[in-house]
Amino acid sequence: MQLRNASLSAFAVLGLAGGLLVGGAADAVPAALPACVVAPPKISSFSAADRALLPDQHLAFEQWITGDAGQKANAAVQDTIAKSVPELANNNDGKGPVSDTELSLRRGIIGSAYDHNSHSIVVVADGKVADTAALGAKARSASAGLAAGVQVDVRQGCSSAADLLDALGVIKRRDWHPQAKSASFVSYLDAATSTFQISFDAADKAVAESLRARLGSRVTVTLGGAGRTDRFNDGRPHFGGSAIGVGANDNICTSGFTVRRNSDGMRGETTAGHCFNNGDAIYSGSKFHGTATGEYDYPNYDMTLVLSNSETWSPIIHVDPCCPDTRTQTGAANPSVGTTGVCISGMVSLSRCGITISSLDGNLCDQDGCTSGLIIGARADNGIIDQPGDSGAPVYTRPGSSTATARGGGIGQKNNGTIMCAERISNITAHLGVTVLT
Amino acid sequence: MSHRIRTAALPLLAALLVAGCAARTGDADGDLVADAPSPTAAASGGRAVPDLHRVAADDAMKRLAGQQLVGQARYVADAGTPPGLVVRTEPAAGAAVAANSVVVVEISGEGGAEDPAGVTLGELAERHPEAFVGTFIEAGKTVVATNPGTKVADWRARLDKAAAGAKYEVRACKHGWSELAQVKSTLTIRDWSADASKISFGLEIDASRCAVKLSSTQLTDADAKLLQDRYGDRLLLDRNSSAGRT
């Protein structure tokens, strides 16, 4: 199991608190939160204008961080955090013998979160270990002038770094219960609450309760949503970038980003339309994902959804083989011609970065017909980036060390896999009527 | 991955066949149809401009392309329409036009008709197809390819601002964006041979060559000759590059 050093958004945090892994009512939380907790957005108190769905499919109140300026500011802050933990640079991007989480905690860094109420990027740390004043000054300096109105806040975590390192040790050793070593669970350190969020299969209730008793307030344990989540056998909560197919153990394509359908809030994932027919039951390896839904106007629109009310989804994509192996979705925006550092993460080619966009108006034609308005991109070294089976893959950029901005969804290739063809994220969200989960 | 029979695609394929027949009649010599709407277009195999009012700009362009029409963006100030959505089209919705016609799509701009702050050279070129074919990188430098007749002096201040101090070069193309976009649209009708609709290929406007690049390893010699004869230097054939869905 990978310990996930991702800081989920306040939405995900609330979902966990409510027993769901993603989503949930953002206002269904205690009115008075400890000062150490990064408050979730008070959506019901926002104006209709702030709750409006914008053309980029984000809600208006998110624009301070999902917009280009906010993304630049966030990237600067994330870079500052990373530099405050110099050991990360030599940790093979999370694949070293010690996890990034542990290295960060040793330096007193718990992580970062986003406060939609105050428009703040919040760095959460243990002031007894980290020089929070210096860290805050550096982060503010790095992000100064990049995004008007975006604040950088450094906050004392709810638990000390030492207590969290102790908890991490317990989780890593898997010795808190006789069945702990055989239980399936997903775990990551959530900076917004300074707790390890751990989700177990319902069958492992005793193991989960034992861990809750052992770690107390340092952990938030949920049941009913866990499984080994490698991209070829992606269990609950499901991630984008998973290998998927019709029926069990027949992966043929790749899922894109996890999304919320605007009409009814149903969760799911995007993928390429040519992969499936509406009504197909979609699995990742042996794990059920949902039903293919919403494909229309194919082939001009080569996109579809996999939705399910019974499954759970996280705003995370697989980006293995490394560096790190997952990323949290924090925004969505089309690239431009000349955008560099673009990545695509398909099940065959895995994550490939260093792509430069050369066109936003390509066409791909075959016996099905033509698909228009495509993102065209390639690496300067003409490396292979998109192969059969990669269709649907998330196309993204990396605003921070563990985050991803959704840019598009792969559908095809040119020049023997060295050029990718992808639907724009704006067209995916508009045509399918969905919002990328963040 | 197995190919599946798609009943949903049949109506569109039928439409493509109809469009293809019409285009063969009108475009046999490779000339492009006029931009202006024709009252007889619908009767001669043309199509009606769809209603794109308040549709997201990218989606509007895609819908037009799906009907073998060329959407050309024009950013305008319109306080009543949220930024990024279509205000109106020219010709207006419902007008009959021939296949491959240019439809100007007026989009509510974030800053009105002005370019947003921080716009890059690539974004500037994308926003102004009336002046630019596109951009590309050459020897580490951005090159801006302009339409014939573009007065670079009129654009110099905006280009300099978009370049943000970086070196760039301006190069004039023999063929303009709308002409090349129409060539690209025409090629999606796939009327050059009986088997054209069965092959896989990619299309894009290659600003570095001022041409439409068609990539496919499935073109026959006869196909290649016919296409090159038809489109001349507006078309660049790359027969060593495969293309297909993955």
C-alpha cells in the first residue's frame, strides 16, 4: 500500500467525515472548528453568483485557486514547501525507502490545504520543528504578485509532527491488530485536519476499530471504501488513470479524471467514447467501476462517462511509474499552443511528461468518422507517449509536487505513438455536463 | 481493443456520406467554397448554421466542425453574456451555408474585445485567426506565422506584450488561417477516393509550413497524387506517420 502524501480538498475531507470518501454536504460539519483545522467552504452562505457554474465548469467561488493566476501562486507555494524538505529531492519522488510524508514530518511539514472562505493557501506545520515564520515569508515572497487576493497562511497543525510520525509508524508496521497485515486500506495524511485518513473494507471493521482506538484523534477511519488501488485493479475509492474494460479482467482503455455530473451530483470518471458503448458494465481488473453513460455525437465527441451511485471516487489520478505515483486534481483548464510540461498517464505508456502542445485544433479521422478540436502534443525527443490502451487517459500539468491540473483526455495517437491526440477538458466537461472533482 | 458496431454513429455516417456527395459536386477541382452564406446552400447539400448562443466557445467550434463548417473566433465586449460563451454568429443561426464555409463566432471576452492580461504569443495567435495562422517553436524561439496581408506593425505592440521580453520572430504565410481551416474541413469529408472513409489519418494546421498536415500511412500513391494535385502547397502529406485511436 502506498502512503499518499496528498492533501485532498476540503470537499474530500468533509466527505470522509460524513462517511463518504468523496463529496457529501459541505455544510454538514460542526459550526465551530478548532483553529488548527482548515475550514471547508461554507457553500450555503455563498451568493448565487459565487455558486454559479462557470464556462470552465468550476464553481465561481473556486476561481481564486483554479484560475491560471491561482495555479501559479499555488505552484510557487508548493515549490517552497518542497524546498523546505531538501531530502525530498533525493527520494526518487516518493519511491525512496522512506515515504515523502515521513520525510516532510521530520522537518515539521504536515502539508498544505486550501481555504475557500479566506482565499488562502494554508501551509500546515509544526512550529516546534519547522521555522514557520521563515517558511511563511518564503512562500509569500515566492507567490507575491502572482494572484491578486490570494493569501498564504502558515498554521500550526492539530497534532505535532512527532505524534503524526508515531501514528505513521503504527500504520506502516501494521501490527495494531492480528489481521492488520492482511487488511486492505487506503491511507494518506490530510493537512486540512492534520489526521491520517484511512478507509477500510467493511469486512475489516475490527481492524479499523482497533486502529481508531490506538491512534485516537490522529486518525479518521471510514469503512466501506477500500481496496488495493493500483491502476490495473483500481478499487474504492476509484482514481482516474485506471486501466478499465468491459467486464472483469479485460482492461482495454484508461479512465480520465474523476468528475461530478452537474445535473444530479453523481460521481464517476471520464474516458474515451470509442472505448465503450452506453450501458457497458466497466471494471478495472476485478473491481467494478460503474456503467458507461452519456456518449453522444460520436465520433465528433470522443468522450463518455463511467458513473455509479454505489462506488466511491477520489479527486486523484494514477501517475505511476513514479514521481509521485498519484496526483490530486486541483483544477481544470485547457492548455494553449506552446504550453510545456504537459503529461499523459495511460495504462500502457504510464505517465509520460515533457509534452509541448503544438495545436488545439487537430482532427483524427478513421472508419468511425472524424473527431475535431483536438489537442496535439509531443515530446521534443519524439518519445512514445500514447499507445493502444491509453485512450481516455488524463492529460494534465503539474502545478505542485502532488497536484494535477486537468487539461484533456487522450483519444488517439500519430506518428507511431509519439504524438498524442486529446479532447480538450473544456469540451469534455461541457459536452458531458460534468465538473472535474477537486 | 475490439471494434464495436455503433448504432449511434450511423446517422452521422449517413450525414457524412451525404455531405461527401455534395462536396464532390461542388469541390471537384479543389476550389474552396465561398465564405458568404448562399441561399441555395441547403438545397445543394449545404447546412444551416446552428444556434450557438451562450454555448461555450470551444464546444461551439467543435459543433461547427462536426457539420464541416469552420468556426473563426472573434472576441467581443458583451456585458450580457458571461465570458467564454458565444454571443452570436455571422452568418446568424439558421442561415444556409455551403459545406466548409467560415462562420465567425463572436465570443464574450474576459476583458471585452481586449486581450486578457498575461496572454502568451500562442494564445494571442489563437485568439486572432483573422491575423495569424499560429505559432511554433524554432531553435528555441517562438515564431508567429501571419496571414497574408497582416500588417505586423499594427500588431507589434500586442506581440511585444505577449512575448513578455522573450525573443520572437514573425513570418508571413502564403496561405491564411481561414483558407487552411477550410482545406482541413474539406478533408474531413473524405471524398478523394472510394476508400477514403476507411483509412485513419490526422489533420492539423502546421504553422511552420503554412499548410495543413495530413498524417497517415494508409494513403495510396493515387490518393497522395490526387490530394496534392487538388490542394497544392496548402497540403503537406506525411505518409510515414501513422494515426489512430488508442
